[in-house]
Amino acid sequence: MTDKEYDLFIVYSSADGSAAKSLMEQLEGRFKIRCCFADRDFLPGIEIAENIAISMEKSDKVLMLMSPEFSSSGWCWHEMHEAFRKYYLEKRRHCVIPVLLEAIPEMPKLLRNFTYIDFKKEADPVEKIHKAFLTNTEEDDQEENAEHQSRPTLRNDWLVKMYNDDFEDSKERIEFFEEETDMETLQTYFNDACKEQDFDLLQTILENEHSALNSTNIFKFCAQFPKARLTQEMIDTVFQKLDKELSYADLKDAYIVVCSNGYRYAVTKFNEKGCQKLINVALVETLISQISPCGEEENDLLNDILEDTKWTVEDKLAFLNTAIQSRNSNIIKRLISLLSRIPFEYFLQMIFLMDEQCCLEVLLKERYSDQKGMQGALYKACVMNMETLAREILKLGIILKPNILRPGFKDGIIKILVQEYPWTLEELDEMKQYIVKTVCQKFLRLEIQKRLADV
């Protein structure tokens, strides 16, 4: 529909992933709108911030799916700011389409003047998005030609060209920014320095007496600049240059980033600004969903937060649910040790989503006694081919019927079920109808012979 690779870049919280995926599939299937969907289209091996910038550049418009989780997600706010950077740089009034998936406490400031699509109130919200996309595309095409000659050249437009084309060498560029007195210009190019990981330019702007960093600057710095170059001296300098009018609430997005990345010294500096007041259940859930299970520093920092005595049992269970969905075994193990009891439904979730060792730790701690529930847990363990877990569940004395066997079970699982449960001879004989594979039929014959010999 457009000359770009994608028609729509979809901004969504990971908690809304299923709804976003369904919406994407409908837009592509019904209306042939080419969507950029992070879980599917982001390139592996590239930093998230860079993936966002590249993909948004390849997209004609931005579809923003708002929800309470959107409001608390640092990456969603980053994508929103990137969308408005696109909005202003391309001078297009119609490149952002907001959609309200669920009611939110407060509309983001950047979107307050936008008419949005209320997903729950529309009879066919997908059709509404399609119409908004088409209408805006046609208006943009008409306006681009009509307004091109009449638009004034902004100072920053000239600077963009100068930054890209007119500097003969890095020394000339550095000298230019040493003498720059416009704070907004310095803030703009501080963001670019972070994006391009231009250490020299970043240092120059920080040393300029006219520079004062806003909340977007500090977020870009924390999200995009390489961790290896974030020295304590650099972090101290950045905090010295923060706009004095900023409150700890303005620093929320950047705080989430440094917590997610395990920048312990940076976290300390944020806490000196009062950012520890931002730590609530929603923020911790966001951190759990964003932190890599393999990140040692990140998980250590999060473990410190989880050990705070202010969290209730309900809070810890909410954290456990998020950790299970995020498949973070390190955090799950920590929460298991902090909770006196793990409800059975969480254990069932873990069988399908987590590694066998995590499931075993919970089972050995809880020793669940619900017969029907444990029959279901055994079936799930067999489906997931968790042999050790299946053995431990059998030890709990649950009652089984021969029809628990399924042709799709692995050989080892069938062998365990046949040989490690006290079946009667009649039940073993009944099993013949459920066992198809020759090797498994052999297990059954041997077990029947063994029982007959015992008799």
C-alpha cells in the first residue's frame, strides 16, 4: 500500500502480546496491511532500541495499542517517543494511530490531542483501524505535495543536514557543539549521540555549560549507550547535567531500564533522586518480564528488590505468575524460597512453561494431595516428557486408569507408567489397546510376565 517495507509498526506491551498478534493477523489477512510485529519481525542479535529505530524507519505509520501495561512499560514509552520523533521529522500529521485496548489511568501527554479508537466500544475495531490508515494515507499524500514548498526551514532541519553532510571531520563537528548555546538543540543531539554511540559528541555536549538533560535524554542514555562505556564518572556527569525541574516521576522510564539491565551504580544515583518510591507491584512485574534469565547482574538486583519486606503474599504470587510467563527460572526459584506455599494452579502453569528442575522443586516442597489435580499434572508431565517429575508424582500415591496412556507419549514415559505404578493384571491387559509402538508393547509384556511370576 506504501513504498515502505511495512505499512504499520505496532507498538504493544508484552502483556498484550496475544491481543496484538490477533489484531496483526486480522489486518494482514483481511486488509493486506503489512505489519511490523516485534515478536516476529525484529532481527535477532541486534539491540532492542536499534531494532525499534530500524523497523520504525521502514514503516509508513505507527499503530499504538494502549493499556495499563503500555503505560508502565519503558519500551512502549520509548517506542512512543520514537513515533513522535518520526511524526515531527517527517512533518506528517497522520502517522500515529492510537488504539485504546483497555482503560488507562491517564492518557500520555503526547497523545492527549489525538482522537483514539476505543477497541471495546467499536463493533469492528479492525475495520476502523483500516479506515483510519487509508484516510490518513490519502490525506498525507495530498498534503505532502501541497505543503512542501510552503513549509519554513527549521533551525534543526538545517542542523540535521549539517550534521550529516557538511562537517568535514569530527573535530569541526565537536567545535560546533562546544559553542552551541541553544539547549533544545543540545538535547536533540545528545539523543543522536546516544543512538549512534558517539562518545566524543556525548562528552562535548555534557561539557557544554548550556546543556541540561531532560527525561528523554536520560532514557536514551540508559537504553542505548553501551553498558561497557557507562563508567561511574560518566554516570555522575550525566546526573549533574539533569534539568533541576525534573522529579523522580519524570525519570521512571530510565529507572526501569537501569534496573532491567542491572546497572547497580546507576540505580543508586536514581535512588538518590527518590526513584525508589517508584517501586511498586506493576514496576516489579515489568522488570521481571524484561530481564533476561541469563543476566546475572540483572537478576541479582531484582532479587534484592524482591526481598523487601513490604511485599505481601499476593504481591509475591503476582511476581511468580509474571516470572512463570517470562520463563525466568532464577526469579522463580527466589520466589519459591520467599513464599510459604505455592498454589497448585501455579505448579500446573510451570509444567508447560518451565524446566523440569523448577517444577520438581515446587512439587517436593508442596507435596500436593488433590487427586484429580495431580492426575492432570501427571498427564502434563508426560506430554512434556518430564520423566523425573512423572516419577515423583507417582510416588504421591495418586489413582490412575489405563487410559492415561497416549500414543504420543515418549517411550521412556510409557515405560515409567507401565512399570512404576501398581497396576492389576486386568489393568495391564487393558493397556494393550492404548500401546501402539513395538518397543512399548515389549515393556508391557515384560511387566505382565513379572506380575504373573510374582503370583
